[in-house]
Amino acid sequence: MDILSIAQITVAIIVIVLILIQERSSGMSGIFGGGGGDSFYQTRRGLEKIVFSATIIGMALFAILALLNILV
């Protein structure tokens, strides 16, 4: 197992943890765009904002590592 695979697995685990610790909006109806309303556009403050930003960065890093893993 090379360093890219290990990095990708590590980032995947971190992203999973970050997603799980985020506040849930409106259950299953939130998945399909119903119910909760503007949960994506609500104002985030403090730790919630940090976790949200870290999740976005982690997902982008995971996508980059996946592309690098395919190309190398």
C-alpha cells in the first residue's frame, strides 16, 4: 500500500467523522430537499462553522487524492 492510498483512507475516515458530528437538520426529508428549508444557507457560528468548513476542505482533498491515485 503506497502513501497515496494511506492518505486517502485517512482523509476518508476524517471526513466521515466530521459528517457524523454535524448537527442533523430535518432527518430523511432533508436529503431530498424538503422539510428543513434553508438549512444549507443558515448562518453557522463557532464550532459549527469550523466543522462545516473542515468537511468541505476534507471532501475536496479526498477528491484530489482520488484523482491522483487514479493517475499515478
